[in-house]
Amino acid sequence: MMNSFRHLSYERSLNPGKAVFYYRTDSSEFEPLQAEVTRFRGPKATFSDGYMASGTARAKETSDLGFSNPIMLETCYVPPLVDTLYCRFSLRIIANSLEPNICDNAEATKALKEFSDTYRNLGGYQELATRYAKNILSAEWLWKNKVARGIAVEVSTSNLKNYCIKDAQYKEWGSSWEGDELKSLEGLAVEFEEALSCPQKFLFADVAAKIKTEFCQEIFPSQLFVEKDDRGNGSASRQFMKSTMNDGRQAVSFGAYKVGAAIQKIDDWWLDEGAEYPLRVSEYGADRSRVLAMREPVTKKDFYSLLNEITNITEEMIKTRQASPNAHYVMSVLVKGGMFQKGIKKGEK
């Protein structure tokens, strides 16, 4: 039955905006953190500079490797005498995982709705909501910029509630949450759960990190993909994502995709017995740091294999009265959203 559809898609439930870097002065609440272009000479260092693809050394004078290549990059540093930096984004949460956005098979739609209804009734969304809230409050979305002297994260929601975590730079995936920190985590998770599981509800959250910085500390925003044809034409080979203000000034930023990737870094179900680290939710469990797929089809733990077992997963939840790791994973992919139709590559049968 789950093999019978041709078209299946879900709209994403988590919709982050750009995360913008800025700082404050005595006369301004918002001064954009700007990038600058740096030019320098870089030594030849790649494998291909000295060797051919076969591994044979290139027949050239050794002195050729002593020449430098002109390099032009965008860089970003905290301005002198600025000791506090801010990074802020908004997040919209809508209950789009309760049923498909598009599905051309009535039986598949029914099975998917039964799965989501059972998952919701057993409190499954609470687990996902807690994990999303944990990544936001622990400043995972700052990526390399989380290495700082001090970070405080503040979240304000459209329900007029506020949450704050101090010293977020010390929070890791396996960290314990106690006292006021636990109250903030649980409170934010309750709001997230309601927005994810109630079609009549939606939630906006305003998230800001206050970062204590060192003198002229380097900052790492999102990098843009630069076409090879554009390089060497007066353009920097490394460029940052930016947000443009009304007066034309630009603030370096994180792209919405990068913010969302950090929030959805919750998949530690890919290993049967407690994975050491979570992966960004994806159909094949891609681990970019190791360039591996932890949920290859041969494991039968990839999204499409589990999608074929959706009826069995639902029956298991009904029988055990709890959501299984496979159920959490499948729902996390549906929350992520995407097009899941089973197309065939050209030339294949």
C-alpha cells in the first residue's frame, strides 16, 4: 500500500528566518556586523600542485612550489572596542506534519494520518519539541561561534512568554538541565509541542544570543556558494551571506537553512544503543563530518524503508502505548518536510 503512491510531500513545520549578527552602541540599538575583503598571498599547498592524479610527482622545478597564489576572501571580525555581539532570528512553527500536503493515494494518506494521530495521542511530539528547544537554548545554531567567553540565549514567543539560558556555551547534547534552566527548557518545549500538534495553533519565537567577545574576534557567518566562473573577476572566492538594511548597509548572517539544520540536529536514534552524537535529520542519516550515510538502505533504517513499514510502526505504538525510536525518526523527517515520491532515475527499471 505504501508503495502505491506516486506523489507525496509534506510542508516543513519549522520555518526559521535568517540569523543576523549586529552590535549596539550608545547611540544605536542595531549596528550591522559587516564583512571586509582581505587580499593576501597564499603558498601553494594542494596535492595537485605537486602531484598528478596517479600520485606521480609533477615534472617541474621545485622552485615553482615556492611561488604564491593571490587570494581574495571575505572575512569578518568584531570591531575594535566592541565586547558584546548579538545574533538574532525568528522561528515560525506550524502543525504541517499531521497529514500530507500532497498524496495521490487515499490508503497511503489514511495510513499516514493514523500514524500522526497515534503519535500525537501518545505524546510523541513532546520528545521532538524538547529536542528542538534544547538546540535553540544551547545555542547550537551559532555553530563555530559558540566558542566564546560567554553566551546568553533569550527566547520570546507569541504567547508572551520569555525564556533565558546563561552560559549556553557550556551546554552540549548530553548536558544536564536543572533549576531555572530546566524550567526554561520545559516551558519552551510545551509551547513547541502545542504548535507542532494542534492544527489551530501556530507559534512565533524570537531568538537572540548575546555573545561576549574578545578584541577583534573572528566571526564565522554562512558562506555563499560562489560559481567558478565568478572567481577571479574582482569577486572574493569566499563570500558570506548578508542581510541588507534600509540604508544599504549589510549585516553578515546565517542562512535559514543553516539555522534549521542546527535546530534539527536531533537524530541520535540512528544507532540502536545510544549514539554518541546526534545527526541533522535527513532521509539517509548523512554525517557530513565523516562523509557517511548512517542510515543507508541496507540498514533498513532509512526513511523510505521505515515509510514502507508505517502501518507496523503505528500498530507497535498502539500495542506498547509509547512512541518507538523509529516513530520519532519518521516524524522528525515529516516535520522537516520534503518531497518523498518514489521517482526512478533515467535508465533504471
